[in-house]
Amino acid sequence: MHTRQGAGSRERVRAAVVITIALLIAATLGAAHASDVSAAPAELKAIGTVDTRFQSYNIEMVEVTGGRFWKPYPRTMRALDERDRYGARSPIDLANARLRKLAAALSPAYVRVSGTWANATSFADTDGTRGKPPPGFDSVLSRDQWRGVIDFARAVNAEIVTSFAISRGSREADGLWTPDQAQRMIDATRSLGGRIAAVEFMNEPTLAATNGAPPGYDAKAYGRDFRIFREWIRHAAPETLIVGPGSIGDAPSPSGSEITTRDLLAASGPGVDRFSYHHYNALSPRCGGRNDPAQALTTEWLVRADATLATYRALRDAFEPGKPIWLTETADAACGGNRWDATFLDTFRYLDQLGGLARAGVQVVMHNTLAASDYGLLDEGTFRPRPNYWGALLWHRLMGTIVLDANAVAAPDLHLYAHCHPAVRGAVSVLAINASRRLSRVLNLSGPAERYTLHAARLESATVQLNGKALALRIDDELPRLAPRTAPGGAIRLAPATITFLMFPDAANPACR
């Protein structure tokens, strides 16, 4: 938010900074609404901070090993055969120059290499051909492939988060989990010059029966195994954070939980460094979801992440009080995403979720995925940016780690978030999301600001524009200049279904120093 230009002390200038947020009913209705909200950005209070790697992402283990993963939707809008959910894919090329360049532009970040397939992936500490999976495993991760993950993380300034195999092949004859496989990964990582920053014992233990665990696996078995894991890793890799439980399904969610997180935590006892959970707004059509793009901008759709957080925060408070909360896997819809997730329509959910969770105190949000299926930030075939990537890039450049209390809600479909700028001392950045498909909003600014507005000719378009110019990679895969427009003092219009970042370089907010 911006100071007035005038003589006098900096304190007087700072005190004069005001944004007045006024609602306008759409011009098509021919009337204006007189509901105003005012905020002095110089005086916005800090309400928390987020991790420097707050905005992070997943690369699924099955992408690294190669295998069958959620098949992208066909180009035609024919009905999806739910029996044809998966498509075979070769291992992702983590040395690809475009992929690395675009990932580096979002750094620092965490890269989580996990997912359902990781629960039954054997680590082969050998180079070259991986061979057939050993009994009790479904796939094999070779040393070369893991070296690729380590090299990628180093090249893009990402810290590795992963999980370990928990399938029958990782167990003794009596069914107890053994850390032999996990120890191989730890040892290989060190020998290759890498490090595992954080680890979840397993992926989504609440869905253990369908996620690779032995038949009959329950909360009691998880508690027993987790205690073995906790004792082992504290000695084997004391520098690695224990993250968990990584649950899904306890709140209104894509599928009902088979084991409750409350039962898991009661059985395992305390012992995580970071409390983690997963969230998807819904199931995709691949897994039987019936989602309508008409709901994608509704308040009901956008607040689903808040409801899930409330459930897991209560569990955190009951069993691991005070532990930072990480959302280690999230996207619009599970099972590869909805049909519209590769379009601008999902950017509203993506950015609103980042803003809302940061304001609520979540420390890290890991989007699923970086570059696979329809919910990838990048197209899996070309690694070209999708609309969500451009939203992620603007967030990274404009929204710092200090979260401010915007304290302004002008309408149910106008969402406002404020952070200190990550690089300009004293500066404030505001994210204004107009989720109304029909109504314009007006912000009355007392002084100039830098404006970045994302919009599209059609909401379900794979092309997004910034201030009227289509965003695309330049020659040699250089990122385009994300050029702002100057918003002079006075009224600026937020068109329907647009996302606007405003950066106020002269706010001189004491919290942003």
C-alpha cells in the first residue's frame, strides 16, 4: 500500500496511506453499492510468518521410477471410462533444462517425492537396470534415479521431503516394519552428497488398506511401526525432520477415512516435528467424482480447504500441541485433478488457498504436482507453464514470509490477503481475488501502486494474460518480464473473475522491516 506524495516527515507520509475498498454492483445492473471498507497498510499488523519454502510442490515417486499414473484427460470431451484411469509413463527427466529453470524460479522450496506408489517402492542401491521388484514391492527406485532427484533438488534450491516403503517387502516374517530399505535410502543419499530434509513414515496411513499396507493393517499396527521408525530415524538421521501423520479423509473430503487420524495419533504417541495432512477439494472423475466447473468460484468450493484445516488443527492441538502444520499434498481434485485444473479457472482456488492457509498459520503448502497429470503446474509433455504456474510465480515474487492482517472483507466473493514484500523493505503486497463471475469491484487507492492483474478470455482457457498480455516463455525458455502497470491514486476496477496483486513500495510498514 502506498504513501501519499507530499512534503513532511516520513511518519506523516506513512500515516496517510489508505486504501478504501468500495463495492460496485455490476454495470449491467446499473447500480452501485455503498459498502466501503478502509485499511491503512502502514498500520497493518503482522499476524504470523510462514516458512521460507511455504510454496512447494510434489514430484510423485511413480514419476521418478516410471509406471502407471493418472492419465491426462482426452482432448475431446467424451465421457471418461473410469476403468481407464492410468497411463504408462517413462521416468520424468529431472535433468531437463526447462523443468529446472521453471522450478528454480519458485525456489526456495521443498520437493516432496512420495505419494501412494512410494508405499510399495523398493530402493535398489545399484546403478543401471533396476530389474523386477522384489517380493512384497510393486516398483523399484534405482540409485541413478535417486541421484537424479538429489541433483535436481541441488540445481533448483529445493530441499527433499520423502516417505518410506511400508508394504509386505519392508517387513519381518512377523509383520513388523524394518528400516532396512529406509536405511539404504539414507546411506545412498549421503554418499551422493544429498540430504533428506524431512520424512513422513508413510503416505496417507488413513487409507492404508488401499495404499500398499499389508491386509488388516490398522491403527494399532501403525502405532507399533511408527514407534520403530521414530526410534530408528532419531539415531540414523537426527538432522531429518519427522513429519506426520500425512492423513487424509478425516474431514469432508474425497473419500472416507478407513482409519481415523485420532486413532493413529493415540496409538503412536507424540513424536513428530511437523504435523502434516493432505487435502483435496474433491475426487476427480477418474475416481468417480462429478464436479461441475460452475462451482469452482463459489464460496462453498473455496472454503473447503479451511474446513479441512480446522479438523486437523484440532487434532494437532490435542496430540501434538504447538507443532508447525504442513499441508504436504494438495490440489483441486484427487486422482489427477478435474478437467479444468489445467486452466485459469483453478488459479482462483490455488491462490486463494495459499492466501487463506498462510493467514491461518499453515507453514508449508506442497502442491500436487509440479508436472504430472491435469493438476500439474507444468504440462507433463512439454513442461510449459500452465495458468497456476504463473500465479505461483507472482506469489513467489510478491508475497513474503510475514503475513499481515488485511482485516477487510468487502463481499463474500472478494478475497483479500496481505503480506510484506519479500525484497523491498517496508513494502506491502495485497492479493485481491474477485471470484464473482458477474460483478465488478472497485478499490479506491489514496496513492499509486504497482498492479498485476491476471485474467483470461475464457475461464477455462490454458492461456492467461497479465495486464492484457498473454504470458508465455520467451526464446531459450526465458521467463517473460512480469511487468506491472502503475495504478494511480483513486479508483481502480477489478473486473469479474480476475486476480490482482497490488504492491505498495512506499508503505513503510514497521512489520515489514
